[in-house]
Amino acid sequence: MDFKQIEAFVHVVRHKSFSRAADAIYLTQPTISAHINSLEKELGIKLIDRSGKDIEPTEAGKLFYEHAVNLMNTRDNAIFSLSTYNNTIKGKIEIAASTVPSQIILPRLIKSFAEEYKDISFSITQMDSEEAAEAVLEKKYEIGIVGTKCQNSKLCCNKLADDKLVLITANNEKYPAIDAVKIPFSAIAKENFIIRETGSGTRHEFERIISESGIPKSSINIIAQMNSIEAIKQSVSMGLGVSIMSKLSVQDYVNCGLLKAFDIEGLDLSRAFYLIYMSNRPLSPLSNLFLKFICRQN
């Protein structure tokens, strides 16, 4: 058994795919398969269930995964200690992030971090907020960034950035002038709405806000549900409907004159993004380094 086999196994479990695991650690899919086959042969037990649509660990694989992650962390700790001693910190940080953080917030943070730590790379896996939180709870990732505050006591939840939701419309004469800061909900109550998918932090925050404001969900006419920010922005800009989106995510279209964005009168649409990690699990040195860096930025 060697670390290449263990690393391949950890990434196959994490990504539920041989091909995505290969991409994550810059190997070919046949090489990943060979590492898993060799590991299973050496241990004398099946670790990966290949029968379903998604690759899943067997019960033995789930048990071994805990030890495999610990072995990887022990290796990383040793490398980090020596790297610090030699002033050459190297490695890769893997993060599960929801859509807005992965597209808007993380690029800025990584750019600043890379100026200080040039030999550390990142692997960012985009998923919705619920999936990101679940991935951290399942110990597939040490760090997650989500668009709604987690209530699970097993997770530490640190505010990363402030944002707010805004109503976006096509940039045409049907809607108020762009300098109208707020628009009453009654003015757009009969509009077709395009919304994010279930599990999205944006969707969760919008539903929470309208519920607290006494607006029944049944009163909103939903014409489409999409899991792509770009698809929603394009659809709204073409006049398909309106949407409630993160201000950070739509600022580019607003600046280019493709969309209008408004606050909704009487609704507090403020929100935040959060960095999450397991409360009872020590972070690896690189993840801890990134966490401390973020704390300094804030």
C-alpha cells in the first residue's frame, strides 16, 4: 500500500467518479482504476461499489476512508512541517463551494493568497450550499463555502462576506428607471419568476425572507427553475421573467446595461456567505493556513 493508492481512493470517494478523481490529482482514469484495483487486491476486500450510476464506497470502504483521510493528513502535516522549516510551503487546498462564492468571492481570495503563498494550488468543486455542507459533514472536504448559515452543531460557521439579494429585470421600459432604488413587491407580484434550484443558498434565503414577510410562496408565479447563474441572467435579460439574485453575481450584467437591479420595498434582503468546517476535527495545516489568511482579510 502506498500513498498514491490511498490518494486515488480518497478522491474517488470524494468526487464519486473515477474520471473526476483523475482530473483532481492530474492522473489518467486508467491509472486511478489501477490504483484502486491494487489497493482492493492488497487489502482483500472491495472498497468501491461500481454498480450504480454514482461511484460509492462499500461499507468496508466507508470504514477505510476515515483511516485514509487520517493517513493523508499525517503525510500533509509532515510535509508542512518540513516546508515551514525550509520556508517553502507547498500543497493543494480543496474546497467545496456554492455557486456565488466559487465564481465571485474565491477568485479574489485566491489571488491575494497566491501572492503570499506561491506554491499552494487550489481545487474548487462547485455545488449548491446544501451539497457543500453535506460534503464537509461527510469529511469529503475540510472547508466549504455556502450562501446560508448552517444550523448544524457539528459545523463551525464563520461569516466570509456580506451580500444582499436584489430583484433583477430586463433593461427595458416595462420596469422603472434604473435610478429607482426600490420597487414595491406588488409591482412585480404578477411577473413570471425564474428561481434557483432547491438546495441553493440564494433560493433558501429568498424563501426565508418572503416567509418572514408574510408573502405566501403560492402567490409567486414560477416559470422556470435553473441551477445556473448565467442561464438565469441571460433569461431575465431576454425578458423571460424576473428573478431574485445575489447582487454580487449580477453586478457585471447591470454594469453592462443588460439588466436592472432593485431592492424590494419593505423587504430586508441582506444575506451573507459563510466558511464552514467540522467543529470537532482539526484542520490540516494548509486548510488552517487558508482559514487564518481569510480571518486576516476580514
